[in-house]
Amino acid sequence: MKLSIPPALRHKRYLYLWLGLLISIAGSQMQISALFWHIRILTGNPQPLALGGIGLARILPIIFFSFLGGPVADTLNRRRILFVTQTAMALVALVLAFLTYSGSISIWSIYVLTAVQATAIAFDGPARQAMIPNIVPAKDLPSAFSMSSIAQNAGSIIGPALSGIVIANLGQGYTYLFNAISFLAVIFALILIGPVLQDAKKSGVHLSAAMDGIRFIFSKPIILSTMLTDFVATFFASANTMMPIVAKDILKVGEIGYGWLSSAQAIGSVAAGVVISQVQNLRKQGPTFLLAVVIFGATTVLFGATTDFSVAMMALILMGSADAVSTIIRNTIRQLNTPDHIRGRMTAINQIFFQGGPQLGEVESGIIASLFGVPAAIISGGIGCIVGVGIIVMKWPQLRAYDGDEHLRQVTQMN
């Protein structure tokens, strides 16, 4: 297949944002991997519940503040919101670096700072996702979400791999310092983008406006069913939390091996994203989406069952490929079916689902691993993912028949 420049990257403002996110995401993923490793070292022995606590510290602020983040993204200037949130996350990383350098870091300070950063994410996600359709025409949205997936997952390859190298050669604190610097890339991109027009219809920042987003989602079965599928899959098949224990205590590899294991899913995701970015019309989106989620669950089972490093890498790469396909399709479905004036609120509710799934899944994995062992936690999660998808399909059979091509043509003609 001959590769060409993806349509989304031909729009200069999206190109600036994409490059900034690519750098920033690499820094953020480096920090996430470093935090898991840091907790494993601070505890001195395998403690799954301590690792699962990171998930709880992330999801509680996201659940609480996302209801406010949606109306904020639909009322205030989305670009200005991103300036504030990106700066806040950079400051959190600087504090983590300072505490590590000074030797005063503790598990509880990591939890607190993780919660502060999650609060910023609760406002950052809706504004950023809702802004993409403001700078990219509807016909190029599938390409834009494909490229966003590539940026997310390329950063997830580079970040964790660098995390192991930086920890081994420079020390834990440098991972946080480098992450703080990486946020400057997005801030600079926002400056280059300039003013961004959005729907002048304001929702207001209040509970009633947030409830409008919930009512809209429940009125759109195709959006609701993809959100629930996303939540179920990531809740049950969340293997990343246990990665330090799998690497150190099951596969018997060190920091470098841990870094590559943490990057493996992203390698598969980037490969899938590149392929999809070249597809002009992605047909049979519903069946493709569901098949991808089932493969995600099945490869999670394989990862949990193996004690071989190469098999674990292969399972994680396939897992990442399946996740990228489902992510691109579900994001396209949601954005094309949502008007701009309520897009921030829809994205905010969706954020609770796609952030809540893996974060609550980390807590669930920690509990199951403490009771029955890490492999049992991962394997049972993969099985739960497949069973959950089957239940959702029985409830919303229209998801299985969804194509999306006709709706895309209608939106393109309107624009």
C-alpha cells in the first residue's frame, strides 16, 4: 500500500496541535510508567493494591470534575482552557521532580499529585476533543482521529521506553522533569494555532447544562452503546497496572524490559492507526468495532497466561492494534453524531467512561491479584471483556449493523 499524507495533516492548525500532542504525550506516558515503577520500588515488594491506588487517585477527580468540564468546554473558549490545563499538568510534573530530588517523595504524595493532574485532565479532555472538529472539516474527521490515535500511541511507545532508560541511567526524578518540559510543545502549538471559532450557543456552567449532555447521550443509542462497550472492555481487560509485577516477578526482566512491555500495546496501535489513516471509506464500522474489542479481550487472556517475554510482547502488540481500531471508530461515530454546541458535554461524559474503565479496572485488578494472583486477575479480565461485549450487543443489536458511511456523507454535504 502506497502511503500518502493523511488528509487531517494537510490542515495547518491540526498539524501544529498533532505535533505538540505527540511530544507531550510521550512525556506523560513516560511519567505514568515511572510512577508505577516508583511505587513498586517504594513498597519494597509486590503490592498490587498499592499500584491499584493510582487508578483510584485518577478516576475520582475525573468522575467529579468531568460533569463540570463539559459545560466549561461548551461555554468558554476551548483554546484558552487548554492553556490553563497544560500549564497545570506541567507544574504537577515539576513538583514530582522536586519531591523526588529532595528525597521527600512518598506513595501518598504521588496519589495526591496524581489526583491534581487528573483534575486538570477532566477539563483538558473535553476542550481538546471538542476543538478538533472546529479546526478539521467533517469529511476529514476519521483521518484526524486516526492521527490522534497515532500521536497517543507513538507517545506511548516512546514514553515508556524512555522511562526505563532514563530511570536506569539518570534517575527517577528526570522522568518527571522531562515530562514537565514536554508540555511546552502543546502550549507553543496553541500559540501557533491562533483563535479558534466555535458554536456561539453557550450552555452555561451549571448542573442543568451537564445533565443536557447525559440526556443527549441516552437519546442516541449508537453513542451510548459504544461508550458502554468502551467502559466494559477497559474495566475488565486492564493489564497495565500489573505490568511492573509481571515484568519483575513473572517475566524476570528489569527496567529496560519493563519499558518495552509498557510500549508494546502502543506499537500495535500505531501500526493499526497508520493503516486506517490511509483508508478513504471505512465500511462496516459496527462489526469491525465489535470484532476489535473481542480480539482485545482474547489477547489479554493470552498475556495473562504466558511466562515468555516474546509471547507477552506479541499479545500486547495485538491488544494495542485492536484497541486502536475500536478507538478510531468510536470517536468518529460520536463526533459525527453530536452537534458542536453540546460536543464538550458529550466528550466529558465519554471521558468518564473511557477514563473510568481503566482506572476502576486498576483497582479491580489490584483486588483480584491480591486474592488470586496477578495472572488470574489478567486472565479473568480478558474473559470478562468478551462476555460484557456479548451482553451489550444483545441489548443494542443496531451496533452490530452500523455502517456510518451514509451519515458521513450527510454531514459532509451539510458542511
